[in-house]
Amino acid sequence: MPDYQLKIRRFDPESGEAAYWADYTAELPPERSVLDGILQVKDREDASIGIRCSCRAAICGSCGVRINGRSRLACNTKIGDAAAGARDGAITVEPMGNMPVIKDLITDMEAVHWKKVQRIVPWLLPAEEPPEGREYTVPAEAMLDVTQAMACIHCGVCVSACLSMEVDPDFIGPAALAKAYRFVGDPRDGEQETRLRDLAEDPHGIYDCTHCFACVEVCPKDVAPMDQIMRLRRRAGSDFDIKDSNNGYGHEKAFVNIVEKWGTNHEAQLLPRSFGDGSLVKGQLRPSGARQLTAELPTAFRGLRSGKVSPRKALLHPKLPDQKQVRRIFKEIESKGERLELNMYIVGESGGEEEGVMAEGGGEA
Amino acid sequence: MPQHDVLVIGAGLAGQRAALAAAGEGASVGIISKVHPVRSHSNAAQGGINAALDPQDSWESHAFDTVKGSDYLGDQDAIEIMCREAPGEILDLEHLGVTFHRNEEGRLGKRAFGGASAARTYYVADITGQAILHVLYEQLMKHDEVYRYEEWFTTSLVQNDDGRIAGAVTRNIRDGSMELFAAKAVILATGGNGQIYDPTTNALICTGDGIAMAYRIGAPLMDMEMIQYHPTTLAGLGLLITEGARGEGAQLFNAEGERFMEKYAPNKMELASRDVVSRAEQTEIDAGRGFPDGTVALDVTVVPRKRIHEALREIVNVGRDFAGVDITREPIHVKPGNHYVMGGIKTDVHGETPIPGLYAAGECACVSVHGGNRLGANSLLDTLVFGRRSGEHAARAVRATPPPEPARAALRDEERLIGAVIGRASGERRVSELKAELGKTMDKYVAVFRDEDGLRIALEVVRRLKEEARDVAIDDKGTVFNQDVLGALELEFMLDNAECTVVSAIERKESRGAQYRTDYPERNDEDWLKHITVLPNGGEPEISYSEVTLTQWQPEERTY
């Protein structure tokens, strides 16, 4: 059986010492997990290594850590794969990011994750009294649609990987917002608009996500938290026409309009259009838009001075050579009568015969 | 000293349901769990929850299936209550927000499950337990009158001089401090004991803590010999493949390509009850018709791909991540593996044990609704129905009870005990070694097929391990998250569980449900249509018996 080098980040809060790296060796088949490796070290060598773990099957969500710098569950990361992805041959295991560390690999989920979950009002607020002696009648697709968000095991791996939260610790974050979609997408909930308005108006809410895909990449349950955030935005913007005071809606609209027109982002127009719900003219004519634009002028000047922006670049933005194709995609999508939201439970009409499940987010380190 | 009318220990489905029910009755409630509630093992219940909700179906049919599934060892009064109250329980959950799968009319959708004469299993894809657990936790977050103690480990129960329950001693895992809780009633909802086996589908936390704590203060344990082996677990790791797969149409084959269930259960085939399917598989494997890794094949590819994605997504992941198999394209190797304990702390239909004020619900309890063999998708139902009943009953029963005054001495004793464990010089053997030896022994001798000789060996090993456990090595000398010392305490709980299981299995000299004795291969209603109960006597389990309650169904021969 192969030997694997494990470099574990240790921290003993009672020692008064800073965190440090400690080296261990585990001996097990490559298809076993990094968690199995850590448990073997605990079993044989040092039982004082702290890690939360329980189900060993990526169901309980206890063992979120960072392996070789990437946030993941230790139990569904194969140790052989982790070793192949390790620098200097040693697999590094450290506690999750964006959360305080309690001991070794154990983080304070309460202080960050669960506080954020509590923030989104995490219980159903039914529109009406439950029907007597029977269930609510709800479209089958709607339940499947929210099942993806229900599949979240609250492991915190996406919270650990979230780049927006690194910059803005108050960001409600991927897991809690995915949980919010579980209510917004649930036809039984009666407060969808209030929830959406709240999450849109909160400067740390749905428009605080920078669309970086980190949470989608690391989620061990294919919840795709960012997709859920985008769903919240689509519901807020398209279904309820919520125009938030932080211009999140306008920014998104501006981006879409620019891409439709040019195919790539036209930086100089993004901001003015954002202040006008996507329209350049409105953004400049509206008093609020003009005021905000003026406030942003120093940024523009700094850009000019540093050479990041040139007057030429700012005014002329070339279209993509085959911009027609981009327009065609827009037309195709806009011609649909209703929005079709696919997720991991709904894979399209045919069931996607051609692509196998092994390809979807399978675990390499 | 924290003080509550009702103290719930364990925060899986039974515990959370009990806490919400007790709070609903106006009691002040505390809920203690050694892990964060959403980490509880109820998460792992994939397939669904049974209820005769369809007007075409009836609770009597559900009850009869359960009685037959139990091999007539289940108490029929309790089974009737569970099956009657099942539809209401499902509707309550739905109204609280559980995202149950719908049919085309937008009504609750259902699937087939083993041992059932109608499709009556309601589900959320194959994450049913998780979905219900998370929705109940939503309610706990909403109802902040239920006080949550998350990541607190209960070490013992405390009684008044008159024997009434008075509280519990706990350790705050986060800072190592010990606390005495005073409570007028205590509801144990600490789950099963699968960790006494290796492999097992059970999580590492399933160490039978509550079962052992209740036993130690003299609450009788019942049906402890009845340990369920689930027919479809992965070899090696023991991870679970839901029975829902067979419910959706998946088939079992031996290495010769034969759909062997035709021989054992020609009518129900793969959907016979679990003890029957597990025995069939083990017979095939033992006869050399299994695969070299000691398994048979489960073929899920017969289920349409769209349906697999919609309804069996979790096991697609389990297959991919833990066996390297795409179950939508090829069969996956499975074998019978430890899954569930039908036995546990003996309770009445209100969840109350013979110790006044002490209740138990869920897998740690034995009402007994599962008897010799639990039907798939009846465990979630058991946790919810009897969790709620315990919570309600406890809250009402203690209204006039004066506040208990548990003796401080109990706290000091436990502090001294744990201090001694931590302070121990290096012990002979490690917790992990003892645990591994226990698990392998149980899986070898107290498994699908058992006999007197093997059981005697197991008993000898368990008793030796009990001795050795008093002196295990502890590496962690700290207070914050000292998982090492908790592991040593859990090991002692596990050994009490194992001893009671083995002793009961030796005692039952017949084959019924999950207990199959190769030396007594027949069911013997004349001598053994009774529960075996155990109580501690001088450190060893003492056997007594308890009647099986029959209401409308007389024992019959059991075929599927």
C-alpha cells in the first residue's frame, strides 16, 4: 500500500502558540479518502488532532477543510488524487477559510455560516393557512427546482472558498443565499417579493456576489450556490421588477445590454448604464444617475492617469467579429415563452444521453 | 445550573421533533447534541417515509406489512398507532415546508419500498432524511424558546433518590467545561449503535450513547439481538445504497448473472423485506456465487436515466465518489452490511421508560414497532411519530412536577472520572484498536447468520475489551474539542451495547427476523414469541422476558 505524506495545520488554542504545520504519514489505498488518512493518523499516532467528521459519505457536512489550498470535504477527496495534486509531494490540510479557527481543523461555523443562515429568515412563511387534511398542491417541477438548494449540507466549503466574502465579510454568502432560494423558489412561501427586496436592497445581498464561480467549483453536492444566487437575481429583476438602490439590478442589466450590442464588456459604458437600469441615456439624464456618475469621476481620472483607460478605449469599443452569433443566442433565448431552469435533478427532456455522470464535477484534487 | 422542564438529548429527527412538540405544549425545553443538529445521522435516511395517505391505501395494510416485516415480534398496539398517525405526520411536515416530491397533479408523489403491499413511501429525491432534518432545524431556528446546546456531550443521567429522573451531566465540547442540567423529564433521542460493527452504514457518531446511559441507570433494553443488515451497502466502507433504488426497479444479480431473488422471494423479488434479501445475498455469496470481493451486483441501469437523476441523485454521487462506478451505466457491487438496531430502550407507546420521567424515541428506543426486522422507510416514521408523542407526553406529564434538584455529587463524580481518563499515563492499547477489534468481531459472529459457538466467542471478546477499555491510552490532554477523551467514553458505551446484543442473541434460540441461528433455523412461536429484555446486574446483563402485544394479527408463516 502506498504511503502518503500529510501536512496538517495544527492549532492549540490553549498553548498560546501560533498555528504550525505538522507532518504525518498515512498508509492506505489511493481510492480511500483524505479523511481516512487523517483518521488513520489519529488512530495510530496522535489522537489529539481535531477534525469534525461523522458520516464518511459526504452527507453530514462535518469535514470541510482546505486540501492543497482548495476548499473541500475530506471524506470525498481521494487521497491518491490529493497526492497527485500536492506540491512537494505532501498533501496539505488546513482549516476552512473565512471562519475563525477553534482548534486544528475545526472552525467556528456558528460565528459565520449559521449567523448568515439566520439572516435570511430561514423558515417557510406560508402564503395561506395550510389546507385542511391535505398537502399544498404544488407543481412537480417547482419542488424539483428547490430540491437542488435543499441538497445543501451546510458544510461551509463554499463559504470557505468565497472570494466576495474575503473582501466583504458581511456578504451573506453562497450557502445562505442558496438557502434563501429554497424559500423564494418554493410556491408555498408567501413572502417571496419581500424576501427578494430585502436581499436585493442589502448591500451584502444578492448583488454582492461577483460571479466568480468559486462556490460552484468547490460544492461537494452540486448545489451550485452561485446559480441559486443568479436565480434570485432573475426572480428579483425579471419577475418582480425590483430595482435596488445599490444598482445591482442596473449593473446586471447594463452588462447584458452591452454584451448584446458589442459581444464583450464595454467598460466605459458599464457604469453610466448601471445607473440607468441598463440604458445609457437614462443613466445620464436621471438626477440620481448623474449624481452617482459625478461621484465616480475621480476613479475615471485615476484610470486615465495610470493609463488603464485611454480616451480612445473609453469611447470606441469594437464589436466582436461575429457579433451576429451573440445576437442570435439572445434572440433564441428571448423567443422562449417561459424560463426553463435546469438543475441536477432536471437534466432536460432526454436525460442528456450523451454525457455521463462521471464527467460532472468528479473529484480530482 | 441550566434548568428545563424537558431536556432532549440528541438532535436528529426524533430529538428535534420531540423538542418542538414539548415546546408546543408550553414546556421550557433544552436540546443537547454532541454534534450540530444538521450533522445528525437522520441525514443518511435516503429513501423516504411510509404512510398510508392515499385513499386507495389503508393504515391497516401498512400495519399488517409492518407486523409481517417484524416477523411478528413487533408490538401491534404500537404499530397500529404509528401507522394511523403516519398520514398526519407527513402532512404536518409538508405544511412546515418539507419539499416532498410531487406527481403530475401537484399532489404528493410516492415510490415503492421493500416489504410493502402498496407504494406508500413519500420522498425528497434520495435525500429525504436530510430534507426533513433541515426543515425541522428551520423550525428550531424559528422557535427560539427551544434552547439549543450544540456540541455538548452527555456523559450520564442523574436520578433523584426516589428513582425519578432529575437531569444529566454533560461536557461542553468546545471548552471542556462540565455542567449539570436539571430537568423534570429527559427524552433520549441519541440514535443507533452501528459503530459497534465494522463495516457499517452508520456514521461515526452512532455509538449507542443513550442506550448505554439508560441501561446503566436500570432502564431495560429490549430486542437488542435484532440488528438489521441492509442488503445494499458498498463492500469495505459499508456506505449505503438506498432501498429506493430497488423501489425504482433496480435488480440484484449474482456473479453468474442469475437474478437470484427468484429463488428466495418469487413474488416480491428485490422488494422482499430486508432480512430476507440480506439472507438471500449472503447465501449466494457463501455458496461461491458472489463476486471475488464478496458481493453481488445491483443493476440500476434498468431505471430510466431521467428518473435516476430526478430520484436517485445521491447514490449516483456515492457510486461515483466512493466506488468509481457510474450507476447509470453499469451495475454496482453490494453486500449486506450493518445498518440499524431494531432493539433499544424499552418504552411504552408514549415513549416513557419504566424509569419515571425518562423517555426514549427514535432508533435508541424500542417501542417495539420494528420487532425482528424493520421495513424500509419506517424508521423516519418511527422517529417522528414517537418523537412527537414523547415530547407531548413529557411536557404534559411534568406540569405539576416540582423542579428537581439533582445532586451536585453526580457532576463531581463525572468530572473526577473524566479527569482520571485524561490524566491517565500511557495505556496499554489505543481506543482505535479496541474499536476495530469490536467491529470486526461483531461483523463476523453477530451478523446475518449466527450460531452459539460464534456468539460465545464474540461475548468473550467483548468482555475482554471491556476490561481493556478501562485502561486505554489518551493522547489529548487539552480541554478544547478533546475528541480523544470523548472517543474513550463512546467506546465504553459501545461495549455495553455490544454485550447486551450478544447476550440477547445467545438467549434467543430460534430464527426470527434479523436473528438467524444456523443451529436453530426455524421460527419457534411456542417458546420465543416474546421479547428479550436485559437489565444490568452486577455489571452483567440479566435476561428477562416481556410479552409481545398482539391485536388483530396472529403469527403466520412469512413468505414474500
